[in-house]
Amino acid sequence: MLAVATCVALLGCLQAQKLQGHVSVILLGATGDLARKYLWQGLFQLYLDEAGQGHSFSFHGAALTATKQGQEVMAKVLESLSCPEDVAPSRCAELKDQFRRLSQYRQLKTSEDYVALSEGVEALVQQEGRREAGRLFYFSVPPFAYADIARNINSSCRPGPGAWLRVVLEKPFGHDHLSAQQLATELGSFFQEEEMYRVDHYLGKQAVAQILPFRDQNRKALDGLWNRHHVERVEIVMKETVDAEGRTSFYEEYGVIRDVLQNHLTEVLTLVAMELPYNASSAEAVLQHKLQAFRALRGLRRASAVLGQYRAYGAQGGRTGKARGLGGPRRSALGRHLCCPPVASGILVHMDNLRWEGVPFILMSGKALDERVGYVRILFKNRAFCAQSEKDWVTAQSPCLPQQIIFYIGHGELGTPAVLVSRSLFKPTLPSRSWKEVEGRPGLRLFGRPLSDYYAYSPVRERDAYSILISHIFHGRKDSFVTTENLLASWVFWTPLLDSLAREVPRLYPGGAENGHLLDFEFAGGQLAFCQQQVEQLVLGPGSAPMPSDFQVLRATYRESPLVAAWPEELIAKLASDIEATAVQAVRRFGQFHLALSGGSSPIVLFQQLATGHYGFPWAHTHLWLVDERCVPLWDPESNFQGLQTHLLQHVRVPYYNVHPMPVHLHQRLCAEQDRGAQAYAEQISALVTNSSFDLVLLGMGPDGHTASLFPQSPAGLDGEQLVVLTESPSKPYHRMSLSLPLINRARKVVVLVMGRLKRDITMLVSRVGHEPKKWPISGVLPGSGQLVWYMDYEAFLG
């Protein structure tokens, strides 16, 4: 009994000691815009929630502003604080007065200031006769100031043993992957990962914060629905009516993708797409599953995005305004476009995993749009057909009604955060203490349906995102914040697209309701495009002349055959679409499509485009052949087949028996004539390809005029009866296997892809020569009864 009593007494002492801790909150940048609008109110709410729970508090506003001026600004901010609606005015005034007495301003500029701050906190704790529980530093300052502040905190302001340190960081967390990595490394030299809380305030918004709990509480209903078999698409949208005025310099550097999509909307995407942990309340499990979702994101390409810029943007000051005047794209002295980060963007995202394969995730955000609204919309496939007309459907229960789940982040027609579930799906479970059913509002329609079509729930009490996140920080909850790993994974995903868009000219739009359908876009084959063509007159200044970048796809002739010329991204997109159209037509007519692909570096981008952007491609009925191969093992990095495998085959579903690598490696020998590999490949072609006539052959053109592995100094394969030949290359690896020119010319269609400035000279030369395949093998490519089409980028075509 004595032992039990001792344990109980000891436990009581430990609990009392825990309850008597003092917490110091230091808000850096306390006089700034974010602090004045949100953070002081969030800290006041923390005090309201936690006062009387055992901890004591002190709040320190800190900035570079001089003491007197800072005190005046802070006094105005504290006076404007508000209490929840259920707090009586007299009680609110009392609480505000208590909070003001606990809050003080200090200039924090030098290392001595940080030492003085720490000494002041320690003196206050001793004066109260308490132990120190922890210190919370909120960085409401630009990222360039992080390192100096972090160094001073680490050297002078860490709490003593037994107390925690929590450091809160506001975005932007870098400008691209490299800068984010550098910032993370720098901060990591001062703070442990568990000490850092990177704020994405969207994760504190009530509808967003409800996504994982909703999925968890409705597992039974959602388990069979939350996948590619039932979900048609996912839309993640944040629209604003305001423009970038007041933030023009920020948008000049960052743009909407870095400001909204790379962080807010991508974080939301991971909450929707991630695998749901068995224990959804485990912060560690949630963060690990989010990281897995990042790793499953398919790489973005130029065709994954559409960009917009409202016309008045350039008149709003900053470097952009001064350079542009009327808000159009700037031009350099050479006449080239100097493009700016867009203020509106739509992005098409896909996940490479079994759950979401083929499901489009559409991310969209912009300023100066027609409405202010944010939502996540999961739209389900509907296979039902109702014989009766809509007027006879049972209200809100017909299987032909749209089936969707919507996490309504706020604003818009509804004006409040909400969770909406189509009544034709299921009745959801939500926590009754914090969510209530939305009252009926006749005449209100959301996504084309009346509110009565949904089970609709809104928060019992609306709370600001920052108040929620500050509470989570105080309680050490990490699942609502961005870890270093997740941050870098996000930048790995977004940086290649940002690089590819660096010189793109966004579509101009007037702003607001006048936008009409100008920004509507559609997706097909993994690509986004505006629905409406924008016809604009190009007004050039004195001495200006149109540049190649002012044109999209140029159609002409080359060597008396059709020529398609464009910038590389547009060229590859066009070629991929044309190959897909040829494949679909061949399968429709003959039941199968025989495609022979050349090796080398040029086709790699085409393979990647086909792999990531063409879901309508009839891969199951496609036979893949090689035009040529190097005499190396198939697993060698220099193998053309290995390039095909890496960049295409592992991403698409081609039956393994439809893939035909060249037999260059037989009996542990490479291209030995006695192994008859060339004859074996020819026999395979004759057996499977009708009349040995491929539906499409893709070729390249070397700087010496060679094509496939047919070289000027190696006459093999330029004429004769052989279908497949062994040849000699002037460069390593010297031994090659190749389709012969006669076999290539049997094809129904031959495509020659020529890219890069290094091809300019041979392009000019070949344009003038006649039929001289022994000098320039490419000149011998002319299908007997098929079509030849040249695809050249502007650098190869124009130099």
C-alpha cells in the first residue's frame, strides 16, 4: 500500500510539475502584414484555448522596427483582436486586457538583442516560480533572413534542458529544388527536423483538415470507390477575384505556380491521393504515406500546363510594370519574349500507381478571375442510363445524377467551409461535435445541382486556419506541416515544369467576368490546351520583326515531302499525336499496328511523350520493332532496346510477345555472322508483318547523312534483297544491325525526326542533293507506295 501511495504521490507531483510550465512565444516580424492580419489573432486564440490549462504564457513581438514605433503598431493590433461569438463583450475585454499585459515588443536586430531576449525569458520564468516548458519562435519574415535568425536562436536563445524548442517557418520555402535544398541544409545545421514546423496554411483550413478524417471515418463506404475504377477525375481549385496589386514584386519572381500550386494545391492533392494509413491519427504514418504519394507523381511536361496573365498586370508597378507598360509580354533588344511567371495556371497531374492510374488530377488557380472560391471535387464515373426523363427522377436519388464528393474550402456561392456528398452515393459520417448539417437554401446550386442533392455539412464553429495550426504547433502535432522530405519531393516534381515554362508567353485575359470562356481548357492524351483559340494582332515596335517563337507549327515541304517544323516541345507533341492517330487507324483497319523505332538520343523525348501523355494509344495491339541496334548486350546502357525499355516500355502495357528486340546477342557472341541474327530478324518480320510492310518507321538523320545504321562508307543495306543487315559505324560501338533501305521503303509511312542546331548543316545539304544514298543514305529514303513526312525543330530547320 505504501508503494502504491508513493507512486500516486509521485505521479501527482509529476503532473503538477508538467502543468506548471511556462511557454514563451516569440513572433518575429511582429509588425508585418501577415502578423497583423492573422498571427496575433491566432496567438490570442491559443491563449483563449489554453489559459487555465496549467501553462503560463508570455508573448514577445519582435522585429527590426525601432522600439517606440514597434510598440505603437503592436498596440493597435492587440486592440483590434476579437473573441469568438459565444464570449460576452465584458469577458472579451477582460481577456484582451490579460493578453496585452502578457505581450511586449522588443527590437531584435543584433546578436546582443537575442541574448537579452533569452535572459529576459529566464528572468520571467524565475519570477513566476515555474519551470520552462518551451519556446516557440514564429518566423514571419522573408526567407533570406532565416539563416541569421536561426544562427542567433541556436547560439543564444535555446531553452534549457527538459524544455522544447519549436521553430515555425512561413513559405516560400525556396524558389526551386536547388534553392529549397540549400535552405533546408542551412536550417538543418541549426535545428533538428522535429523542431521545425513549415506552415502551409491551407492544411489548417477546416475543409482541407477534414479530408483524412473523412476518408478514415467513411472507410467502409469509400474502400470500393476511391480508385481509378470509379473516379473520373479530381479537381483542386483556388480562384481569386483580386489581382496581384500590392504583391506584384512577389509575383514577378514567383508566379501562381510557386505561390499556390507547388504548395497549397499539391499538399491537398497528396491528402486525396495518398494511401490511407491503418492508423490515420498517427502523424508519422500520415507523413510517410504523403511522401509515398509524392514519389508516385508522374513527371510534368510543358504540355501539362496552360498559363494565363491578365492584361492589367503590367500596369501595377514593380519591375514588370515598368518594363511592359501596357501589360503585354516584354521583349528584349533582340526581340525575344522575356516571359513572366503567370498569375493563372491549370495543371494536369497523373499518379503512377495502381490506385490512380489514368485518373486526371486537375489543379487550377488564378487571380482576377470571375469568383473567389476554393474546393476539392472528386467526380465519380456514372455508368447508369435512365430511360425516364429527368423530370421523373426521384429527387436527389436517381442513379443518373452526378455523383461527387466535394470538400468546399470556402467563399463562393456557399460562403462557408463544407463537405458535400451526393445523396446518390452514401450518407457520410462526420464528427457531430464539430460538424453540423447545412440548412436548406432554396435556389442555391452547386456544380450544376441544387443543394438538396447533397448531404451537406459545415463546421459548428468556423475557425481561422492560422488559429488551428498554431494550436497544433503548441501541442506538437506534426501531421499538418511540411517536412523537409516532403518539401524537397514537391520541388523535385515541380522544378522541371517551371524550367520548361521559363520562356513561355501566358495567354492574356481581361480579368473578372469579361474572361468569358477565354481560360477554359480541356485535356486529352495527357495534355492540356485552351478550348478557345486566341486570335490577337501582333503590334511590333520600330525595328521589331517576328521571331520563330511567334509561330507554333509550320507546315511546308522538304525534298518534295511534307515537313512539320516547330519548337521542340510542340514538335514532339505533334509527332506523338500523329503516331497515335496512325496507330488507331491501323488497328481499326488491320487489327494491329507495326511500329519500327530508331535508336539514339532524339527519339527519347518522343518515347517519354508517348509514355506519359497518350492513354488512347492502342498499345495492346501494337508490335514494336527496332530500326537498328548496336552490337552490345540488350542490358547495356548503349543498347537502343535499353533506351526503349527505360523511356517507354516500362510505362505502357505492350504484351511482351509484341516486343521484338534485334537478336544481336546470340550464343554469348555479338553480331557474329555465323549466328545468322540478321536473317532471323528478317524471317520474324516476314512472318508477322504483312508483305514486310511496317505501318510506320521512325528514322533519324545523322550529321553525316546516315539514317538507321546505314552509313555512307558502309554500302551494306543500301540496295539488294536483304531485309536486315550487319553494318559498320565510324564511331563506337562499331558493329551494328539495321533494317535495310529497301525494307524501310516498303513501309506505309516513314517519319524522319531531325532535332538540334548540330543538324542544321546536314539539313541544308540534304535539301539540295538528289537520290544519292551511297553518299547520303537518308536521300535514299522514299517509300515506294507509302508516305514520307519530315519533322524538324526550328534549330535544325532555321539554325
